[in-house]
Amino acid sequence: MRTLLLPLALLCAALPVQAQEGPPRWTFGVIAADRDAPYTGLDEDLLVVPLVRFEGERFYLRGLRAGWRLVDTPGYELAVIGQARFDGYDAEDSPFLAGMSDRRASLDLGLASTWTSKKLGALELSGVVDALDRSGGAELAASWNLLFRAGGWTVVPGASLRWQSEDMVDYYYGVRAIEGIVGRPPYYGEAALTPDVSVLATLPFAKRWTFFVRASHAWLPSEISDSPIVDDESSTALFVGLGYSPD
């Protein structure tokens, strides 16, 4: 189930910051998530996890990402970020992965730079490296979100491009020579660029509560989908949640 947790972090980061004005604010809640697992024979059940988010003057916590703003001016933000990476799998989760070594979670550290415009939305450029050297890889990402309101709802369509280095792709999707068997030949992953589109909708009610739903779809590039342990060329996810802000 842990392959769901990275999209959960992206969901928490996508919740509209523009709507959260005023003093530092906590949000607590719950998220139900359903996502297609890309790995062969790995079926993921509906996952229910807690939501924790904090927006302060300098520090923020958005699910699996924490950040400290080095620059925070109207329309621009530069932050040092740390985020948990829960890509990968336990080999026991799928008979097809039997004999493979587990691909372990890690911690990414880097920078995120965000430009915000009321008319054009928010553009974030980020770069992180694997701080625990599990994959020894790096990731660069560009994401865009546009916020608008309609009938009480806040709607945030978005799109992103995520580049992962060959070390990262090979670690999570490669098959080492010692792991190769008939029907699962050795495979060496190469750097990959993954596009993604999404839409988030939130609805506040009863003063302190917010209902939200997010759907996303990613197209897996050939560097990932050609792996013998991957059985799909895309990944779709649906998240539904409820949040409570006490202040």
C-alpha cells in the first residue's frame, strides 16, 4: 500500500494555500485513497490515512512534505524542503516479485521555488536528492495549479512534469541480474520524464470543516513501463477526504 503515500503528499501540497489567509493554521482530517499500482501482481486496497497540515509564517507541513521559507514575498516563495519518498514495494506483496529485494522508502531533501499569480495560478519548480542514498538518485519537478471558485467550491486543476534520474528509476523499476528469472529478465532503468494531470475540488462547510476530492492521471514513460515488473502504461488515483481546522 505504501506506493500510495507519495500521491498523498502531493494532494496535501495541492490544497489551496491562497484560501488560507491569516494566522498560522492547522488542519487535521482523514483521506481515503484508491490508486492503480504499477507493479505486476500488486493490487492495492482502499487506503485510509490521517491528514495533517500546518501553514505558518515560515514553516509549513503538508502531508509528507515539510518546508522552511527562505524567501516569502507576495507572488514568490523559495523554501528548503524535506519529503518522505514511499515509492517501492515489499517483494512479499506480489507473487511476481518473489525473489526480488525490497525497494525501500527514503527521505528527499532539496529546494522548491513557487511563483503565484491570481490570473495565471501557481508554478512550482523543485529539485530534490535522495538524502538516505537508498537509490542515490535525484528528481526535478515542475507543477502548475490554477485556483478558481464556483458555487461555493474551490477548484484547482493542475499539471506536472517529473524527471527522475536513472539511478532512481533503476532502483524502483529495475531488475538486477541476480533477480532475473524466466519471464522477469534483468532490466536497467534509465532517466524518465513522467507527465501528470489532476483536478482538486474543495468545499468548506460548518465554518471549520472542508470536504475535498482529487483525481489524477499519470502517463508512465517507456523507461518505466517497459520494465518487466510493471504491467501498465498509466496510473490513476482518486482521493476523498475531510479536514477540520480548529483555529
